[in-house]
Amino acid sequence: MEPDLLGPPYERHTIDLGSDDEGPVVATLVRRRAERPSRRAVLYVHGFVDYFFQTHVADFFAAQGWDFYALDLRKYGRSLLPHQTPNFCCDLGDYFPELDAAAEIIRTEDGHDTVLAMGHSTGGLIVSLWAHDRRDAGLVDGIVLNSPFFDLNAPWLVRRPLAAAVARLGRRAPQRILPFSLGTVYGESLHADHRGEWTYDLAWKPLAGFPVRAGWVDAIRTGQRRLRAGLDIQVPVLLACSTRSFRSTKWHESATLADAVLDVEHMVRWAPRLGPHITLARFDGGLHDLTLSGPAVREKVFAEVGRWADAFLGAGPTPTDPPVPDPRPAPSGNRKADDPEQADATA
């Protein structure tokens, strides 16, 4: 581990992932330890047009006695190299090697025996697929999904027939830029230079996002079809989202009280396809990233996550328990779909 750009107590480790068709590839694992030695850890995975900067999330878990780890996936944030296409992939399974490596570091090298995975938006979809594919490996003990990207936020005609056509294009011309963008409403609701309260690197998380490419849409659509067909995640899952979505491309104050990126009803609809142990929590006034919502809302989010984690993963050592020896070195400085929308998913 080396010092992270966030400063102490954050450290980071660069994971070498070899090369792809653009050249060398890395991922970055950021660590923030709890005050006392802990055998419990959180592995946080960001969304699309995102990276880890939410230190208040790490602070919350550290205060609860969890060591906190955040993974900047390949071609995102700290892991984005000059020769790479930002945030691009053609298969969500491409991210599994860095997730495997992070889990190995957390469990084997750092000695944790309880791991909670937390995925936001696209990270929630990726973590879900990874947990399903690795369900016999014992890598995670629970999952928190923060507004996961389970379906395209568009009318049915766009979500199904048009998306299928774009996916076919993505297989032939994956780098083709599509003629639409994410818009700036959500970014404006977050960043302190605009209408929000948060400060982050706009080069890594630009207001309007990065260009959306056909190969990326194909990867997302393929992953979403797998999820909607049914996964078999055996560990408990908490799916958290807002109570409503904001659907305009023009700014309005109500964008600060809703999910301005995805349709929250899609998350609720497809949640049962994750596995047998699902808890759903909805938060009035929640933003797309619930942890970046207004203070009162995010306090409720953290309280619910804490209660759920204690109930399903255990509360950890009490003050009267003997201290846990610290194993770490000292820090340096498929169910088949029954929904009619699945009929066209074979395109």
C-alpha cells in the first residue's frame, strides 16, 4: 500500500491486470482502516462515470468497526491511464479479475473473515453478476446495492428493440459513439460548483459523463438480461433506492429529491431475480447515489445499512470481548424469466 490522493488514513494498492487491446490495464484498491483491528471489511464498487471519493461512507463503516476498501475499476478514476477510453468495456465480466484480486487481498493478505460488498448503479449490476458467478467461492458474506442499474431508463421500445439493435452494432463497432448523453442534471445536483455539496474531480466524473459507446451498451444489456433471467446469489442482499425518479433533462429543484439517472421502479421490479434473501429499502428524497443525498436522507440510509448489516452479518466484537489480534502490517506514513419483456431478450 502507498498513500492515496485523499491523504491519511487512506492508502492504495495498484492491481496489475496485464494488457488489453488498448495497452496496459490496472485497477486501484483504496483502503481506510477502522480505529481498532477488525476482521470485518467492506468492498465498495462505484458506478458509471464515477470513482471513489465518498469519504463519509468510509467514515461511517470505520466508526462501526469495519475496515473499508474501495475499488476504482479499470479505466475509471485512479485507474484511468492516458491511452485508455474512459469507463469503456465490452463485457462486464472484464471487471471480475480486479474484484477477485481485491477479495484475495481483503481476505487472505489482510486477514478478514467477513466481507460486505457494496455496489452503486453499474457497480451494483457488476457486483451482482460477480457474486452469482463466484457464489461457491465464499468471497462475500452480504451485498448492499445502492440504486443498481438493472434496466435502461427509457421507454419499452428503446429498452428492448432499439437496445437490441444497438447491441448488435456494438459487436461490430464497439467504439462507435452513440448520439445521446447522460445530461448534466444529476451532476449539477451533486457538485459544489453548481447546485450540490460535494467536491470531486470533474475530469474523472464530468457533469455530462463520457461518450456512450455501442460496445458498452451491449455489455450492459447482456448483463441486465442475465440478471432479469434470474441469478442465484446465496448471501443476503439489501437493495436500497429512492422512492421516485426525476425524468426531465432540464434542471428543476425536485432533481435534488429523486433519482435523476435511473427508473427506481426497475430496481424494485427486478430485485427478486437476485436470489432468495432480498431486503428492499426505499428512501424518500434519495438521490441516485443515496449516500450523496441530503443530510437527513443519508443519515437514514446509513442507519438502515447499519441495522441490516448487524442483523445479517453480525454486530462484531462488543467492548467486553477480548481484542482481536491485528494480522496486518503497520501502515506506512438461473431461474427462467416469466416476464413478457423477456420475449425479445434473445435479439
